[in-house]
Amino acid sequence: MESRMLDYFGLSGSDVDLYLTDDEEIRVLNRTYRNRDKATDVLSFPLKDKWNSSLGEIIISVETADRQKEEQSLGEEILQLFVHGLLHLLGYDHETEEDSRKMRPLERMFQYDDEK
């Protein structure tokens, strides 16, 4: 999945660091870096170092993912959160309706692309 997304955006050879954690750790990170004192499902931290092949870090709370998975498996929910986080590392956001209109189709494309 990661390599297909990176190829799609012309970034083959880049990589991403993925960390799976719990609600408490992600809450601390969310408070420290975003001033939001609550657990969240995924955080993305881009790296700005042009000499490093890593685009950044994606941190996913497995506990939150498990609670919000609805009718999909935990693995599918984590994959969906990974796609969401990677799009953030690539500069996509959903702060405005216009931003969401650009990001959501890409989330769906890569989410369903993995099912092939």
C-alpha cells in the first residue's frame, strides 16, 4: 500500500515510519504537539529534512482504531488510518470543505485499491 501511494505521487524511494500505540501515549503527543488534551486516532509528523528519505512519522492509536472500526476489521481500520496519515504527510488536509473534497477521494481510492 505505502509503495503504491508513493509511486502514485512520484515519491518512490521515500519511506514512512509507522508507530502503533495506545490512547494514553497518543493523548500525550496530541497535547504536546497540537495542544489538544485528548486521544485521537492518528497523528502525522512530517520531516522537513531533504537529506532523509523518510517523509515523516505516522502514529496510530490501536485502542481508538478498535473502538471506531464499525463493520470492518481492526486491520482494515488501521490501514485506513495509515492512508489518512500518509495523505497528511503528503500535504493534504481536511480543515476546509475544499480541502476535504481533494483529500477524501484519494482516501477512498487507496483504501479500496488495497482490496484488489
